[in-house]
Amino acid sequence: MEYGRLGKYQPGRNRPDAPLKPQDYPTPPISKLRLLSLFAFALIIVSLVSVGLVVRYRTHGPGSIHPRPTEAMSRVCSQTRYQNLCLNSLANFPGSSGASDKDMIHISVNMTLQRVGRALYTSAEISNLQMGTRVRSAYEDCLELLEDSVDQLTRSLYSVGPGSKRGSTQDVMTWLSAALTNQDTCTEGLAEVENGYVKQQMDEKLKDLSKLVSNCLAIYAAATDGDDFNGVPIQHRRRRLMAYPEWLSRKERRLLQIPVAGMKADIVVSKDGNGTCKTIAEAIKKAPENSTRRIIICVKAGRYEEDNLKVGRKKTNLMFIGDGKGKTVITGGVNVVVNNVTTFHTASFAATGTGFIARDMTFENYAGPSKHQAVALRLGADRSVVYRCNIIGYQDTLYVHSQRQFFRECDIYGTVDFIFGNAAVVFQNCSMYARKPMPLQKVTITAQNRKDPNQNTGISIHACRLLAQPDMEAAKSSFSTYLGRPWKLFSRTVYMQTYMGDHIHPRGWLEWNATFALDTLYYGEYMNYGPGGAIGQRVNWPGYRVITTTVEASRFTVGQFIYGSSWLPSTGVAFFAGLSE
């Protein structure tokens, strides 16, 4: 028996092969969390007014009839997946009757931000209710994800306002895509808990949020006159020695190459007491919030097993440097079976603060294959880099949850869906090792969960190596390994110029459940090689394609897929931005 993405066995879908009433609960006292939510909600309103998008719209007076959609609303809503909801929500927004097509972009984001902010505020009000372990886990996931969505929608709102130059098209597409992924992750966690009062309350508070964010994304994508690659011009560059995304400054690129001994650290973690801190949790707490400069945290050799290690949204520009793979090890064993928590909650280490960097260390979840979902590293930090790291687990090893990510020279180990999530992520010069799974299981390297056709997300595995661990090498005739399977309807994964060992099944890809997503996914292969790279017996799904042009393949390179129109080619530092020659 094998568990699927949510931790509950559902035959055929997840294999690779009386409600309580409000009066039954006491009214919770005002807590720190509720006060924080009040502050957050007030901050949203202040932000909206400061952008100048609320006060200039005329409101409908008492007793007015239900407003009718205008021609502008009809035009923009025709681009969305949920047209009736789009029309009704825009028509009921104050002053929207006089808005132009262009106004509808920031009106839709404005309205959605208010709805998400209200959901966060009202959800925090039930924090003091008694909840079972799994319910509490799913509930806390939702609060965290709603907070992140408020931040991402606020950034988007400031960027799409009249005359704003705060964020690029790719930035806004990334933030809206991430906000949609957040809602999806929240509702998935709630779907697996008992149907009690908390679940019912949360379902009501979250109603239509995913659809509203999807509509925002569609309206913005249509207005920018590009497909989900945003019309980025194709750039071809020679393969050079190293490759880093544009968002890393010259100084930060040098930091990635400096030996640890020669680096000046802001915080030093050492278990023997010879550093600034003895624990990583203490180091994260000590790091400043919203830092605009790089904060360097050196983690000395040792095995660090700490609960709830997380670089939160406000801890920006943190760089963790270890003493090397296998020397500095961040580990844990939390899993969905024993701990009865969501997959999101199992991560040995998680990061959502923008600008996160990890170098020369190991992230591990030792739960083992029988414990099913057990994440070693969960990453939802925008513009993040993981360099020369080991990421070790079995099922669900690496959760590339959301936003823009870059992995270089990393070794990733696992069995079922061991690279999964909905980030826009590029792996370059990495090794993916298949481990021996449990009996009757199949190894699937990726499970990408792009839910919406307008999300600028996907997994790009470029110039990497697909290998088998010794235990799997000895048993490869008994276990099949596949490149990926479609977790969500618009799943998108590509392999380019990558070596594939003979453990890769000739079909290449595996169905999630019968015919689900086979005509809506995008699975591509470009110039792969090795005994497992032969394409003659690959699947013939409508969504699978052998990429034959450099124009199409280039869309999934570092230079275009991660940050698109913000690419700056003249960095002065060696890089690998396009396809190799």
C-alpha cells in the first residue's frame, strides 16, 4: 500500500501503480495571534488606501439594485477560468462600474487581497479552540500560507498600480502564482481532516479564494500580452564554468566561492559552544528581520536535529553555510504516519524568507520509506539558491513549494515523488539518486503540481544526472523508475541535456490516475543521453513532447524560466544562462 500526496491512501489515485455547532465552544480570549491578525488586517487597509485604489471609486448607496457587469468587466472576465465569479466580484466592488480594462487589473488584485486578509483575520479568531493533532497541523499551515499570500498580493497590488515600477511582469506573475499555490496547499491539508467545526469554519472562510486568485492571474497574464513565458526574447549563450541567477549580486556570487575559513560570519552555530549560538533555531531568531543586506550564518560540522526549523517570511537574505556535505547535517524524522501531521509540516528545515541561500550542507529526513511522506527540505523562498548540498530522504524528499528557486551541484536522494511542488525551479549540474523503495512501489523522481495554466511554474532539470543508489542498482530489475507523474492538471516538467541511467523505464513517465491530466500537462525532453535517455518507447500522451528546437528548450533555462524579463546578461561573472553548445 502506498500513500499519495495528502497522506491518505486512495485506491487507484495515489498509487504510482454530527457536526458541532459554534455554541458548543467557549468564546476564545484575545490572544497574541488574534492581536497580530488585527494588526495585519489594519495594515492591509492602510496599504490599499496608500496605493490610492480605494478612495477614488464611487460606492453603491443603500437600497441600490444589484450592479450589472460593464463591457470592460465582460472583456476581462472572458479571459478567466471562473467567469461568473469574476463578473459578480468585480461588479460588486465599489466604483468598478466606471473602471477601464486596465483598472480591472488592480481592482481584481485589490478585491482579492481584501478577501484573503479577511480570511486570515477571521481564521485567527478560532486559534484557541481545541483541535486534534492533524487538524491543528492543517490549521496552522493555512494561517502561515494566508499570511504569505497577503504579503504576495500586497506586493502585486503595489506593482500593478498606476505608474508603479516596483515589480516586473515576472515578479507579479511569480507572486500571484505563489498565492494560488498557497491556497491549494491549505485546502489540501484541510481535505484530509475530520469534518468537524474547525474544518467547516475554515472551508467557509476560504470559499472561492483560489478561484479569485486564479482570476487575478488570468486577468494580469492577458493584460501583459504574453503567454505564460511572458514573451521573453530567446537568448543563447555559451556554456561557461558556473551559473547563477541574476538576482545574486557580484559580492554574493563571490561569497558562494569563498572557503568557509576565509569568510566573515555574522552568526556562528557550533554545538560545542565555541560559536555565537549552539542551535540553528537560536541563530534564526537572532538574525534581523527584513534585512536588506546578506546575513551570513556559518553552521559548524555536526548533526543538528531541532524541532520546527524554519526561516520565516520576515527573515530575508539569510545565507547558511556549512562545513560540507555530510559534515554539517540538518536532520529530522517527522512524517505523516507517526506524527499525524500534514506533509507541509514534516520538513526537517523550511525557508520562506526571500533571498535564502544554503551552501555546503546536508538536509535529511531519516523517517524511512515505510513512513511515507517525510520532507527533508521545504523551500518557498523567492529568489533562493541551494548550492553544493545533499538533500536526503525517501518519499517527498524535496518540497519545492513555490516562487523562484535555483539548485546547483546538489545531490538529491529519494523514492516516491522525491522532488515535488509548484515552484519555478531550475536544477543545474545536480545528481538525482533513486533509492530502493518498498515492495510494489515505483520510483518517481518528480511530481509537479501546477494547478492553473497561467502559473509561471514548473520543474526544469538541466544538465544533470539521473543515477541509482547501490541498493537500487542491485534491485533495478524489480523496481521501475520514472521521470515524473502529474500531481495536478497542468503539471509541467522538462529534462534537458541530462544523463539518464538504465534504471529509467523506457516509457519515461507514469500516469497519476488513469487518464488524468494527460492532455493538459507539459512534459518535455530535450537532447538527453545515456541508456535511459532513449525516446523510442516513451509515452504517447497528448501533453508529452520531444523538444526539437532551441527556441522552445531555451524557455526552460536559467536565463528565461526563473526570472524572465528581469534577466541582466552583463553580470561580469561566469554563468550558464542558456543552453550548452
